[in-house]
Amino acid sequence: MQTTLRIAHNDTQLDELRHLSRHAVGRVSERARFVILSSKGYSAQEIGALMDYSANCVKKWLRTYLALGVAGLDDQPRSGRPVSEPHLTDVLEAQASQAPTCFGYLQTTWTLALLVMHLGERFKIWCSASTLRRGLGKIRYSWHRPKLYPAKRPDPLAEERKQALDAALADDSVVVVAVDECDMSLLAILRSMWQRINTQARLPTPGQNAKIGIFGAINLRTRELDTLCSARKRSQDFIQFLHQLLERYPIGRVHIILDNASIHGSKLTQKWLETHPRIHMVYLPTYSGHLLNLIEKVWWQLKQHIASNRNFRSIEELTDAVNRWFAATQPAANLQLINCAVTRRAALAPQAATSVMNF
């Protein structure tokens, strides 16, 4: 005597089955059809005959549906093919992190072909170039260009300059500003942007490029910004900006944190400093300007907002755009931009002095 499976379901369940039968992969779709036909009164033998399956196979999936619902009709995860070289990524990472010359090769950089040969001959790990490429992806290696950086010679005055910086930040009786300069040119700075796939935006060049120099100073305690646009970045222009800072801060000493650019320590600048004792230069250790001179972060923001993928037609248009951006920049925005250990130490000095006085 045959046992007939009776499946009944509501409209929602029937909609789920219909969606599964139309959108799932072939075998999962057919299992959903088993259930739909069973709900219409077809027996397992009749369903098997219609869809070229055995009755036992149909019954298996009908029972699974009764026990687990629609989720039971999906395929279970399969183990797949076992990994042929389980230690490939570990060995690959250890070898790729060293230059080929370390192993006696003439080549200075790894290629897929060289790595395939190296792993096979040295470690008896034989794999295809495509397998090796996937392995490199797993250890987060990609094919891109390196970059050059200047040789960092030790600065014999590094410790002395760090102490001078600490003293300037701790002295609440002086104005502390970070000073630097940058260039802005008519030619756009290329940055990534949203574009349609298979298209590339074209930016017309200005014909003949030209640039301006920008001097800037940011007060590490008030976050106020002072700037000067100039046609050149010479010692004379730097001295003009120092005059502007003296007018901006007419009382007391002004400690200026700056890097070791030639105009900052030129003979003309040193001669001017001798006659203006209110200005005190705090030179940073060599190669530390991008970390400790916070005006650098203002330049990054300026170039991103003003010159990113934008060409200017004239120096006047460029200068106007720069000045408008500086005018719109508020001290609160500067705080978010330069908030780091250096500014926090500068801000704590007046608070510490006030606490001592109140005590």
C-alpha cells in the first residue's frame, strides 16, 4: 500500500515556492516544483514521471520541506576540492617579503614566473601562475609601483630641537604659531573621482602653467589662520610675511614652529631676526615637518578642495579662489583639522597656568 504525502500551505508559502522555482538554480528550482505539484494533488510517482526523477527522490525532498520549510530545499555547503598546497600562503608571504637578490637571483623584483620557479625548486611547491596570483591576493600583495623617498640622515640637533619645541608649547606667555609655505599652480591636481564606467574625464590644460606661493601661519591655541599669497617664495617674501605676523600679534614674543627650508634660515632672514627680537624661531628636527608642523594639514585640505581636478585660467582666478577658501575657513574647522598631540599640549599650557594661579 502506497503512502501519499499530503502538503498544504497558505498563499504566502505558495508565493515563496513560486519565487524559488523561478529564480533559484536548476535543481533547487525543481525541488520547489515538487512541492507545488504535490500541493495540487499529484503523487510522488506522478511527479517523478513528469519531471524525470525517481519517486524516492521526490519523497525525500517533500519530507525535507515538511520538516524544514523552504530553507530545506537549498543545497547544503559542499566541502569542495581539498587544498593541494596548504602551506602555500605562509611560504609565499615569507619569500615575497624579501628581494629576489637575497636568494642569489639577478632580478631585483619578483614576477609570477620567477616565484613559480622559486617555490618549486626551493620548497617543492608546484603551482600554476593563476594559483600563485590568488595566493598573493590572500596575503594582500598587489602589482603597483614603489615610491622614492629621500635618504634620512640623522639630525645631530634633533634632541635639542625637540626640547625647544616642548618649551615653546609649555610657555603660556608667548604666541605659538606653525608656519610653512606651499605652491599652487594653474594646472589641476589629479585626484580620483566618480566617473561613468569605461569613460575617463578629460581636463584641458591651461596652456602655459604658472604658480603662486602661499605663506601660512596657524595659531596652535586659538586656531586662527594668517596667510599671504605671493608671486615668489624668496627670503624677501618670507620676511614680508613675518612683518604681517608682527602686526597681527603686536605684543609679546611670537614663537614660530617651522621646518629647515633654505629661506627660513638664510642670511637675509637671520639678519632681519637680529633686529626683531620678538620673533623666535623653533626649528623642527629634519624630516619631521610633515608630522609636527600642523600647517601642512591645511595645505592638504586647500589643495583637495580648490585644485582637485580643476584647472585655472589665470593667476588672478587662482588667487581669488585661494583667498575665498581661507576666508570661509573657521577656527572650529581648523581644530578638527589639526587636532593632535601637539595642539593639545599647546592648549593645555594656559589651562595649567590658570590652575596654578587659582590654587
